Amino acid sequence: MNTKYSYLKQECYEANIELNNLGLVIYTFGNVSAVDRANGVFAIKPSGIPYEKLKPEDIVVLDYDNSIVEGALRPSSDTKTHAYLYKNWDHIGGIAHTHATYSVAWAQAQQDIPIFGTTHADHLTADIPCAQPMKDSLIEGDYEHNTGIQILDCFEERGLSAKEVEMVLIGNHGPFAWGKTAAKAVYNSKVLETVAQMAYLTLQINPNAPRLKNSLIKKHYERKHGNNAYYGQ
Ligand SMILES: [Zn+2]
């Protein structure tokens, strides 16, 4: 069935399947969305549908105020968080949320993930931020919308740029990652999970492992993202 937003639903569907194929979700605990900036809408996975049963036409399309534009199913319970981020960060094209084990472990421990190595530095120069667990007033209010506020507040308080740091942990909950496309958001979710696992293992081997030195942080980030980027692995 071809509809106005078939292409957007297809992009969102493929990103959700990839998130599952990468082993980042169990049961239905994950969601990816894809945005169409020209039309001011985004597509997101429906709530509670197992990945093996998911079809492109099941994907729900909404505007940034959470009104359904296309789709018969209930959108993911995290939809309002996605909408809030799209509304406030107009450069992002896709968002992914998982409950991947190592990312969640750091979120539950309420710890930023320190930059220990070049795998981390290839993607971002900062520690991966862990936002504070949400206050009771925010939990009791519009929880999913307020999760979006929690992410933005964390970036503002720390002076972080969502263009340079494309991932965050929410204390006691888990990771959100974003990027220029839904596929890039999924990629960043996998990078985050891998870096989280590597950092955990690093601290097991040496609890006093030092952070990566600045010269290596700069070298690795800039050869991939700087004006004279030459590195593509
Ligand atoms: Zn969640």
C-alpha cells in the first residue's frame, strides 16, 4: 500500500530491523525513528509489536506535537521523547533508543563513560554523558516528554553540543543515540554499546586505567571528522 509517507516508513522500518539484527534489543525494548524535515513529521515503530512481525506499513507517522498523521497502530511509548528532541534539535534526522546491556549498566550505575581509547575518540571527544535520574515531579508528570527535557538540560548544563556528542545515557534507564539519519542513529547505538562494554572491561583489568591523553583524542577525532579528514575504516 503506497501512502504519502511510504518512503519514511520504509527508512524507519529498515533502521528498526537493523537495531534488532545488531543484537541491541530484547523483545520489544527498543525503537528507532526517522524524520522528514521538509514536512515536519517523523516515523516511529509502533508499540508492542515484536520485530519478527513488524512490517513497513505498521510504522506510525506523527508531527512534532505527537499528533498521528499516518498509521493505525499506537506509536512507541517513547514517542514523546523523540518528538521533543526533533523539535529542539533541528539538525538531527534519526533517533534510536535501546536497553542494550552495557549501556544500561552504566546508566544504572549513574556514571559517565570515560574516554579510555581510540574507538571512543573516533566518534566523540567527550566522556559519554549520563544525565541525572529524573526528579519525582518529572516522573509523575508527562514522563516521556520530560525525558526529552532531561536530555536537553544535561547538554545545556554541561555545555555539550548534540552535533559533536550524538549519544546520552539517562540515569537508571538507558541510552538514546541520534544522527543525520535513522541508520546513523542505529550505528551510534552500536558504537555506544561497544564503547560501554570496552570501558567496563578496561576498569575490570585496571580500576585505575587513565583517560586517553589529549593528543590521541585530538588525532583520532580529527582524522575522521576534522577539515582534513582522511580516515574511513
Ligand atoms: Zn526505555
